[in-house]
Amino acid sequence: MLTAAVSELKASLSRFLARVKAGEDVIVTERGRPVARLVPVERVAEDIPVHLLGLQRKGVVRIGSAKLEPGFWDLPRPVAPGSATLEALLDERKAGR
């Protein structure tokens, strides 16, 4: 967990907010004593699976904020000739990559 003095937080607020947005908690101290904690706001009303929120907190993924256009899921999907994509994926798994 990241720690920042009040004076340091005031001087570099943007940098600390970027870290909080990436999922980190920041403990704010005054004269060496903890006085506050900055934590990311959870997104709850958008039906985002809990495991994705956890990955976002760790900074592994970034959840988009835009909405898909109506009919997006009805668009034709690209087709890989001869299942090349699936074969490549299975080969990678066998090789342990």
C-alpha cells in the first residue's frame, strides 16, 4: 500500500490519483500518522463481474466506459480459415507459453 504525506499529496495529486484509478490504495499521513485513505470507487450498477473488478483493482485490466452500439453483437464475425486461431492457441498451451 502506498503512503503519502499531506504535503507530498498536495504537490503531486494527479500522480496519486492516477495510482488510485489503477486500483491502489493510498494512505495519507500527517506528521507520520495516518489520517486518511484514498481508495478507488467501485463500479456497481453496470453488471460488471466481480472477478473483473478485482483484476481492475490490481491494474491487470482496464474496464471500458463506452457503450456498444445497438446491433453490435449481431454483426458477422470474422472466420479464421481452417481454424488456424484455435490451433495456434492449443499449440501455445501445449508449449506452456
